[in-house]
Amino acid sequence: METKNLQKGAQAKIASTGQIVEVKRVSNHGFSVVRFQTGGDYMILNDRLENVEKEEVQH
């Protein structure tokens, strides 16, 4: 199983829809609990999530 380095409190993107969610809990059994920006916590398989790369802002 590929590890995606999902961490509690980080943001992730749902691969199929592109929605950004907040990771609330990560399980060793292959799923995470995420919170949608519109509200609600849901379980989703880790292989359905992608890491969100933060863009560096230069001033």
C-alpha cells in the first residue's frame, strides 16, 4: 500500500472531484475521516485522497 503522508489537520484533495477537505483522523487500516468545507465529517479511503501541494508566495 502506498503511503501518502496524510496528517491530521492537513488539507487533502479528493482525486475524483477535486474538492479540498481537512483531514481529521488517519487510520492505519486504509481510511481517513475528513471534513468538507461545507460541513460534515465522512470516512474515505486513503487511495481516494491526494496530497495538496502548497504554493510558495513570494513578496
